[in-house]
Amino acid sequence: MDSRIAVLLAGLVVGAIIGGVGVQAAQPPQSGVSVPSMGTTAATGCLTGDEPRAWVGQTSANAGEYRAVYLQNYSFTHDTPNLAVRGDLTDAGDGRWELALTTDPDTPTKEAPEDCTPRTTVSASAALPPEFETLRVTLDGDEVATVRNSGNQPAFRYLNDSGD
């Protein structure tokens, strides 16, 4: 009887240790950020000529959990007064990621004033694994920018007038 209790207790101890390790390994990131993930915002108005400069940037690795990569203030003109912008983040393999932004006329559409050239400004962010190599950002299939991992340092740069 004593050997059965000893075996039972040993089994409980081993189970608690293995279970504790499993729970520890399954803990979500401390930051609460899902990796990979992304988000976009877009606003449409009229072209004014004083739009802010578009830029891309990335943070240093957040405690080794993820790298935040940003595209900010990217503006483009179009014919449709209302435009919906959607994003899709995909893993292209070998540390390469793509953030594909696509546009569709939004309904219901409204008429733009005669003196208005519709302009949409897009901002997007992505939380990527810290070891990512590149993030390619496209708009309706055309490349906007490619961001390369800057190592452990944050990085920032403006996009030029030709898109990157």
C-alpha cells in the first residue's frame, strides 16, 4: 500500500511539473500583441498640396516578441470620391512578408465638388516576428515601399515622390 501511495505522489509531482512547463510554454506574449497582425486606417478628402510626407519606420524588437513596422501618411489621388482600403498581411516565406493594400469604390458613392481631386491618405502598421527580413507594402499590386529589418535598432525614412 505504501508503494502505491509513493507512485501516486510521484506521478502527481511529475504531472504538475510537466503541466507547469506546458502552461508556461503556452503563455501569450507579455505585450498582448498578436504576431503576426496588422491594421490600416484611411481617410479621403480633396488634394490640397500640403499633404504630410509619407514615411516608413520600425521599432526595435519589443522584448524579443515582435517588431512593429509602420507606413504613415501615404497619399494617392483617384477618381472615385469614396474609396474603401483593405489590407492583407501574408507570409511569403524565408522571412519575407507582404502587406497588400487594395482599394474598392465605397458605396454609396457621392459626387466630389468640381474643384476637388479626391485624395486618400493611408496609414498601416504590422506586428511581425523579430527575425523578419523584409516587409513589402503594395497598393493595388504596385509597390509602395519595402522595409528591411534594421537589426536591433529602430529605423525611419521618408518615401520619395516616386513611391519609395
